[in-house]
Amino acid sequence: MPVMADTRDFSKGPLDAFKNSLFVVPAVLIFSVFYIYPFFNLLWLSFHQWQGIGPMIWVGFQNFQGIAGDKVWWASMGHAAYITLIALTFQNALAFALALACDREIRMKRFYCMVFFIPPVLSEVVVGILWNWVLNAGQQNGQNIGLLNYFLVQTGLPNLVHNWLSDPKTALTCIAVVHSWKGFGWGFIMLLAGLQTIDKQYYEAAKVDGAGSWSSFKNVTIPMMLPVIMVVVILTILGSMQVFVLILSLVNQGLVYHTEVPVTRILGSMFTTNQFGYACAQAVIFGAILVVVSFGMKKLSNSIKQA
């Protein structure tokens, strides 16, 4: 008996498609209200002079022209770039080294993984207050003695006692180190996950070919980890360029020129001088820079994958 083909139409009708689209409506509404509308409103305000209350005055590109000559703004960009550079080198190198160590069969491996991931889950305010207690100067016998300074005195190095967060030469470096300490756990988890996906047979084959530890690391680990490394680099750049809560809680004596970063500069323009239009223009420029950097790193990542 011949088998008849089933010619019934199982395609969904318009009513089913409409019902399914209703599930997407809440997400679209939330995205539109909290992302799309604020973006276009921010862009619109950047072409106006507005003090938060009262009429808005159209000034065209005047705000953007003011940013071009704003030395404090570009200095804040330089400060953010410096913090990002420290994070890309010190933070990610530490994360990669610890991930390589925990990828091996060592005792208390899970305990170390848990400890290394504690700093990222802590509140930035808590981390800032904690490190302010460590780095900032206290008073003891008329001398500036914080926790770090007290340690230096007790170890016979009183000449190194310093107010680390007030000196322009050390404040930004201290902020960058604290930021790296707090953020290395994210890179550690991602890099460790990437290392665990590498098939161990590659290392066995390399060992059979006479490759040593360094040769295996250079020719097996690094090429296999490049996609994960690029993701970590992109996230590090975006996160470090936008750091500001940590700075606000760490430098509690008030922001000064040598600790200014783009986000704190934008907030200062908005709430201190009531230049809302100028602050929005700064936000537009800053966002455009981050978008360009993100696409540039993505293109670089794709080039490395194809090489």
C-alpha cells in the first residue's frame, strides 16, 4: 500500500503570530522607555543651552565646540585612559596568571576560585571606603598615618609615609590599582572557563612532538584563548573608561583635577554648574568614543580569528 504524503499545513496563522509577538511587547516597551527615548532626548539636549529649569535655547554645535577647547575634559579622558592601561596590563595579567594556576590540578582549587571572585561582587562603595581606610592618611602623634603608612612605619620605612590619595603623582595610580584589584575576578572567571574548554589532547600532541611548557603555552594556549582574551580586553576597556562610583567613594575629600574622569566631569557639568546641554554634549562625545573603540576592537578580534 503506497504511503501518502502528509499535505497538512502546520504553519502558524496570523492570530498565533500576533499572540507570540505579545510576549515581546513588554521588553520592547522597557527598552524604548529606558534606552531609546533617553538616547534621543540626550542627543536633542546636546544642541541646547539649558539649566535644568526654564526654556531651552538652541545653540547648535556650540556645546561641542566648547568641548574641543575644554582642557579639563580632555585631561579627564587621559586619566580614564591611564586607568584603562593599568587594567589592561596589571589586572588582566594577574587574572590570566591566576587562571593558569587554577586550571591545573592543585589543592583547594575551588576555594581559590571562590576567593578570587569575592572582589568583583563587592559593592564599589564598600571597596572605595575600605581602600580609603588603607591608603588615606590618618593621624597618630601628629603624623599622617593610615593603614599602609602605619605598616611602612612599623617595618622601618618611615620615609615612604605618604598621603597617597591627595598627591597628584600617586592618586590616579592608586585608583587604577584599586580598580584592577576589584575587577580582576571577572577576567579570571572568563579566562579560566576558556582554558577549561581547550582539549587536553592538543597538549599531549605537543608534548609528543617535543614541545616544552613555554612552547605549548605559545603555540597552543594563546591561539586557542585569543577569542576569550579579546572579549576580556573589550570588557576591560569599556568598564575602566566608565569607572566613577569607585572614585567617588575612594576620594571622599572631594574630586580634584588629578582624579577627574569623563563620567565625573559630566556629572559635575550637570549638577555643579547646571550646564545640562553641555553635559549632554560631553556624554554624546564620550559615548561615540566608546562605540568607536568597541567596533575597532571587534574588527581587530575578527582579523585575529581569520589570521
